[in-house]
Amino acid sequence: MNTTELKVTDFRRLEILGNILKETLRIYPPLTMVVRKLLKDVDIQGQHLPEDTLVACVFQLTHHDERVLTKPELFDPNRFSKERKEHMKCPYAYAPFGTGPHHCIGYSFTEIQIKMVMTQLLQQFQLSKDPDHQVPI
């Protein structure tokens, strides 16, 4: 199928490609960390943090949390499948484009753009990887 014939709704139905994209973004997030100021006092595991404290959320840590993900060191796009939904166990464990009120408004557009590029590449080229090459995380 030629991608010029595809509509936005067609790209949204590419579940496997979407899962591969999500897993890639989990391992290599474009947004590696965010710093926020606490709006109120918070106690986290016995540690008191007062209002106005700056805290850093490091997505490269939360995206590899064994309490949320099964074998986070492995590339496993199926963790995002409708059956497993591992990323849904904790609402903030997966946030390659931020989350909550600061979530990137362009995320859906970006996802569709990446799927458009990937479908073109996969239709026109046969991709392979050197079996000895190790991609560092």
C-alpha cells in the first residue's frame, strides 16, 4: 500500500509499529528529565520535601523501573500491547514527551509523522542490523 493513500486514521491503526515506536522512545526518550517545583509539601518514603522544592524526574530511570516493567533491559515492544499494557501500571512511569499538564501537545502529531516515515522506509528498503553491533543505552 502506498502511504500517499493512507489517512491519519490508518496510521493510528498501525498498532505493532506504534508499540515499536513507544519501546524505542522508552529506551531513548527525547526528553530525558524534567525539573519541577513542588506546589505543596510532600512526603516520599519517609523523606519530607517542602513546598517550592525543586525536584527532578529522570525518565531514563522511570522507563527502566522493574517494579513497573518486565525485564526493562530488553527491547520488548509487546509490553505496550493491548494485552500487557505494562506502561499503564503507573501513570507517570512512561513519559518520553512529559506527562500531566506539561505533556507535549505535539506528541500525537509526532507519532503520526514517525509512522509515515517508517512506512515509507519499510516499503522502499530492506533494513538489517549487523548481528555483532551493540547499541549502547
